[in-house]
Amino acid sequence: SSVARRGRGILVVFEGCDRSGKSTQCRMLVDYLKSIGRDVAHLRFPDRTTAIGQSINDYLQGTTELEDHAIHLLFSANRWESVPRIKQLLDNGTFVVVDRYAFSGVAFTAAKGYDVTWCKNPDRGLPDPDLIFYLDISTKDAQTRGSYGEERYEKAEFQERVAEIYEQLKSNDWKVVDAMKDKNEIHEEIRNTLLELEEQFSKTPLKRLWT
Ligand code: Z5A
Ligand code: MG
């Protein structure tokens, strides 16, 4: 078309322990970007709508059992199956906001006692997020947000181990946000960071994760 293109879209990922407010902040960011007239897609992993996602859902709800490595690979496959769509969206200049990504994959499997490098391997080469917002909360504070649900992993002791793995994965470029602040305050912080860095990222080629 004759309309000037502003470059590729930005890939934004939210990570953090259970109840840290990832889904809340994703929604708020997506709504905000829409309100200012931007194209935006909202993704979440696991994506329970696909055939692979259905198997993951059954596993999380405890209706099926899967060997630890096998479920790890399914979570990864569930991300890979959406890569063509993610790339197409970014190519079209659309913001892609993602609720959990490969870091959740590594954190939850490594928390079972598996080697972090092994856990990272299947996700190596995925689109590398431009921005990772880590919603930082202690397991204790997270529990004040109501008791954990009924799904597998929703237990305090396991969540502690997940938090420890996240600490190992965290790098300097992650944007760590205090998840105990008011949700509107957190949203403003996130939105400002994104708008500040958007132009810079839209001009650099998308990288590949852990390569
Ligand atoms: N998993 C895996 O093993 N491997 C993988 O590769 C992937 C995932 C991708 C399902 O994930 C499970 O799959 C998850 C990891 C594993 N297992 N666990 N546990 P999920 O994303 O479907 O899990 P979820 O239950 O939807 O999300 P969550 O992490 O538990 O919650 P959240 O999205 O971070 O929080 P929220 O829903 O936005 O908020 C939680 C509550 O706190 C809610 O009542 C809010 O109103 C409240 N809230 C939010 N923000 C605030 C602030 N700022 N102040 C006060 N209260 C707040
Ligand atoms: Mg959530």
C-alpha cells in the first residue's frame, strides 16, 4: 500500500510466578495499545486451543499423566506451532503481547530437577522477545491473592523452586517490575517502557532466542 510502514512489530513477553499478575497486565497493555489505535495481538502459552494444547490442558488438570520430558517437549511444540503466525504478525507491524513463553517452560521443568541447558534446547531459535517484563513477587505475597488453584504445579513448595529457576534465567535486559504495586501503576510503568523502546526495536531485525 502507499501508507508509510513504521517497521516490524514488537514482541513483548510477560513472565513471573503464579498470581504475579501477568494475565492482568497483558490485558491492560493490549487494551491500551488498541485504544491508541495500534494493531495488537494477544497470545498466551500454553495455547490450549490446539490439539497439542488440549493434551497440555489435560495434563495440567490432572486427567492424564505424561512423562516429564514428554510434557516439556509438548509445551515447546505448542510455541513452535505458533511461530509462523507470530512472524507474520510482526512482519505486518503488529504488536505481539505474550502471556508466558519459553522461560516458563524452562522454569517449570527445571524446578522438577532437570538440567537447565537441556530444558532450554527445544526452544532455542524461537523468535527472541524484544521486551521481557518479569513480574516480581514472593511466593508468600502471591498466596495472599487467594489460595492456589487445583491444577498441577499450584503448590507453594513447587512455586518456590520455579522462582529460583527464574532467578537463574533472568538477564540484565529483563524489565523487572514490583508486582506488589497497584496494577494501574504497574501498567503505566510497562506502557512507558514499551513506548520508549518501540522505535529502537522496530528498526532492528528480530533475533533468535538463546542463539
Ligand atoms: N507452564 C509450563 O509448565 N510450561 C510452559 O512452557 C508454560 C507453562 C508456558 C498454566 O499456566 C501452567 O502451565 C502454569 C505454568 C505451566 N502452571 N502453574 N502454576 P497459566 O498461564 O494458564 O496459569 P494461570 O493460572 O493463568 O496464570 P497465573 O500465573 O496463575 O496468574 P497471573 O496471570 O500471573 O496473574 P493474574 O491472573 O493476572 O492475577 C492473579 C490474581 O491477582 C487475580 O485475582 C488478580 O485480580 C490479582 N492481581 C493482579 N495484579 C494485582 C496487583 N497489582 N495487585 C493486587 N492484585 C492483583
Ligand atoms: Mg495467567
